[in-house]
Amino acid sequence: MYINTFWKIILKAIGLWLLMHCIWIIPQLTAVFHFDNGNLDWDVLCWVWGISFVTLMIFLLITWVFLFQTDGLVRRLKLDQSFKEDRIDIQTPPKTILTIIITLMGGLYFMQSFPQFFNTVYEFLKQKILFKDYRDSGWMIYLFCASGIGFWVMTNAQKISNYLWKNTSNQ
């Protein structure tokens, strides 16, 4: 495997990690409804939503660069230089390594969010209130989405790897 290919795999893994973690903005958007005992200040609400939207766009732009512009990123950061050898002696194909990394990341993300989701559901049911009145409803939605995304990424790692590898090699 070439040094350049090794760095592409690492950068794609970082990009996928960023993409999976950008959904943290969901609870930020819903948490704003509970900060003032139901009395909303629309100016503050618009500012919070605007900042959250800009943050999401920055996350997605950086993620796009890491997932689909890896050649340019390796060149700009000069990651493949300063090595004495041009190749790393690994016999496993690069797509297989990327698939393993994607599977592990999806599994870790699922294992991180799934127990917390059930804990949040348990706390919600214990309080016996409506969902709209539950203070941590945004976090419940976030943890549900995070669990689903982690499971989906873990079970579809081969398809994701093929998609990422195909779209980068076409550019």
C-alpha cells in the first residue's frame, strides 16, 4: 500500500467520524425551548438556530473535504512526504481496511448511544409526563438518531466504503 493511500484511508475515517457526530446539533435546537420556563424570546431563538445552522454547515463542509477531497488534502498538508519508503508493507486491500474502520466506528457509535437512549427512555417513563413536557426530549431524539445511524453504518460498512472509494477515485 502506498503512503498516499494510507493517508486517504485515515482522512476518510476522520471525515466519517465528523459526519456521524454532526447530529449533536439536534438536541441543541430543541433544548432552546426549555431554557425560560416556556416563555420564548424569539430574538434569542433565532440567534441560537442561526448559530446552530452555521455550525452544521461548517461541519458538513469540513466533512465533505475529508470524505471526497482527500487527494487535495494529502497534497496541501504534505502528509505523504518525509517518508523514506514509498510503500507500507500491508497486503490487505485499502477498501477492506476502510470497511473495517467504518464497521468499528459504527459499532462504537452504536454502543455509545444505545444504552444512553434506553436510560433516557426509562427516565421519561418514570416521570409519567407528556413527551412535549419532558425536559430532555431533544436528547432522547438525538440518542435515538445516533443509535440508528451507528447501527446503519455498522451494518452497511461495505456499501459506504465502496461509495467513498468510488467517488474519490473519479475526481
